[in-house]
Amino acid sequence: MANGPLDVDPVVALRLERDELARRLAASQDEVARLTAELQRSHAEVTALASGDSLSLFDGEPQAGDRLTGDGSDPRVLSMVLGATAVVAGMVALLTLLNGKLGTPFGVVMVLVTIGLGWAAARTRVVPVEVSVVRGVVYVEQGESTHRFDVRRPETAVEVIGRPGEPGWAVRFPRKALEPFVIDGSMVDAEEFLRQLREHRPEL
């Protein structure tokens, strides 16, 4: 009686390999479906955040439209959606790596998509701007940058464009050898900000 290793039928081996690949494919499809559902939930949360009211910078009361652009959209939404999509794409790329398929065209595309979405999310990220008026001095903090405009001094140029509530409303502070600094309706409550400026510049 022979005690050596038994020969495996090539047909049986192929069937076993086929079944294993089918199982891994089914698991991958389930994971992609789960990640897609998570992306949809994230998108719904971002939409809810964009439609909600935010707080005023001056009196603490909720002001609809604060931190919105002139067309009523929230500039933070695009970056958040791109970031959430990049996370999902990264998960799919990781799943592809775990399945040993990263070198396939699909795996390469997922890696490139993840990198591209991450880069786009970083480029479109909106740095929060905090504006305050203290005894006639306008303080603007944006990330690590701080700007100061003393509207009590006649030599400080101030230009008001449009009317509060209009899409193109803005207050410009011209600067020597630099681009004018612009404060718009996405940064402040237009009427309250203008009221505080007029305490020291009635002509505005």
C-alpha cells in the first residue's frame, strides 16, 4: 500500500480555486455595498449640516445664511464630500490590496482616485475666518494669519460694495502693495458688521 502524497485531480483543484475566488468576490461586493451605504449616510449628514443655521459672530443668535456664499451654498460642503469620498475610495483600495488585486487596472485606478480625491479635498478646504470689531478696530483671524484694520483712523481706507443681504455685498480694505482684504457675507452678519463700522465711519 502506497503511503506517498495522493495526486490531486486538476479539475478538482480548478473547481476549488474557482469557489475560493467566487467567495472572495462575494465578500468584496458586500464590502463595497457597505462602504457605498456609508458614503450615502455621510453625504446626507453633510447636506444636513449645510442646510442648518450657524451662529452669528457678533450677538450669538442663530443667523440663517451665515458663512454661506452669495448663492446660498456652504463653501465647506465640497471639501467635506471630497474627503468622505476619498476615505471610501481608500477603503476600497485597501480591500483590493488585501485580495491581492492591487496590481490590476481596477486596483491602480482606485489608488489614483483616492490620491486625487484627497488632493482635491485639501485644495478646496475652507480655512475658518473669525471677524470681530473691538472699539473701532476690525480683527480678522484666518488660520495662523491675523489682520487688523483701525477704522477710527481716517487714513484707513474702507470701501462698501452693495447692500447687506445682496449676493455681491462686501467690505474692502485696500492695502499698499497688497491685494485688498475683502470681508463678505460668508464671514460676518452683514447688517451688524456694517452697523459697528458706522459707529466710527457714519459715511459708510
